[in-house]
Amino acid sequence: MSARRLAPLAVLAAALLVLLSLFTVEQTEEALVVRLGRPVDVVRVPGLHMKLPFTDSVVFYDTRLLPLEPPTEQIILGDQKRLEVQVYARYEISDPLLYYQSVRTLEQGRSQLTQIVSSAVRRALGQVKLTALLGEDRRSITDVILQEAIDRAKPLGITVADVRIRRADLPAETSQAIYDRMKSERQRQAKELRAQGFEWAQQIQSRADRDRTVILSQAQRQALTTRAQGDAEANRLYAQAFGRDPKFFEFYRAMQTYRQSLADSSPTLVLSPNSELLKYFGSGATREVRP
């Protein structure tokens, strides 16, 4: 084969070798160059870089904060109460070389970090009571979990930025038992309050009946006293009027009798002509004039 024909092949082979030797590092990445299974270089500067073809491989790691959400676990607290706890964490790969030497792959790293966070949560919550977890001490508990996760993840080339408790609930069966107990307690309190209210109502009603009886008795006594005083005054006036003019008083009383008798009787009234009731109809009243 002539040299003229080999020249394009050589150029193509050289271009292929150059392409195989180049790799790009993004701004959010770091690269670890591995030569025949042994790490040889960590590339932290973004841009275009070179490696040996065929012998070197490049492993890329994200430099941003990465999320970690372990599955929900049932944990026994220090007061022997069970809780279903779900946490989340944020971490970053701070040392790619150490990370590669410790865990190799991203999946293995996430798995080990999940175990670290879960163990820290179990150890911290196993020493506290439910009231502490639900109160102001929750922040200090999460700080303990975070510090333990930081210390145990550091040898893996991982820096844990934050660990928080997202959810801490009682198991379904425990929640139902607590709900039933609370319901029974509220029903018992409701019955006591109803009984107490009924007793108060009876007391108020009996007191009102007693007051009503006393008020009516006092009113009747006052009415009888006033009526007696009125009757006495009327009798006095009648006696005085009778003493001054007996015939006129007799005539006045007869007129009152007429008005009361004729007003309540039928239009036709049958009486004897000699009836004492009719004596004023014929003669009228005679009045003595006193000097």
C-alpha cells in the first residue's frame, strides 16, 4: 500500500486517539481519572482535559448538595413507645478520591450513607422520650443525629450538610388505640358534665319554684292586707254616709242593687207588685233636709 493511501488512515487514527484522550468536566462536577483500576488524578477545574486512551477511565461526581431520603422506619423510643420516623438528609461528595477508594459506586455510597443516618437516628431516639421529641428538645436531638452522621460519613469522603426529621407518627394500630381511649375519655367527661348540668338545672328550678312560692305568698298576703284595708275604709265611709243620711244611703244601695240585678238578668223580670225591690220605682226617694 502506498504512502499516499496510508496518510489519511494515519490522520484518522490520530484524530481518533485525540478524541479518546479528551473528556469534559462540567462546572457542577469533579472527575477522577482511573488508570487500570488505580486512581491517578482528581480534576476539579471545569473544562476540557486529556487522559491516556484505552488505559484511563474517568468517573464523574456531582459537587452539588445531593438528597438522601431513607425509607420510613419503626423506632422504639427511650420510653418504649414506637414511632414511624422518616428523615431526610443533604450531603456532598467532598473527596472524590476517598469516596472512590471507600465505596466505589454512587449506589454503594448512598446505601452506606443511608445505613449511617438510620443508625444515628435509632441511637439518638432510643435515648429520648416521646414528649422530648415533640417539644423544644427536637432541635437538639436532630443536632446529635447530624453530628454523628458527619463523623461517620467523613471517612467515606462524604460531608453531611443536614439531617432533619420529616415525619414522626405513631403506628396505625397504636394511633387507633389512642384515639379509642381518647374518645372513651371524652364520652365519660361528657356524661359527667351532662349529669352535673342536670343537677344544676334541678337546683336552679327548685330554687326558682321556692322563690315563686314565696313571692306569690307575699303578694297574696299584701293583696289581702290591702283589700282588708280597702274594705275597712269602705265600711267606714258607708257608715259615715249612713249616719249622715240613712234614707239617701238606702236609696243609693237600692240603685246599686238595681244595676247589678237588671244588668245580669234577662230582658224580662217577673216580680210581685208588693216586692221590696220595686218600692222606689213608684215613689222615688224622699230626702230629709237637715238644718
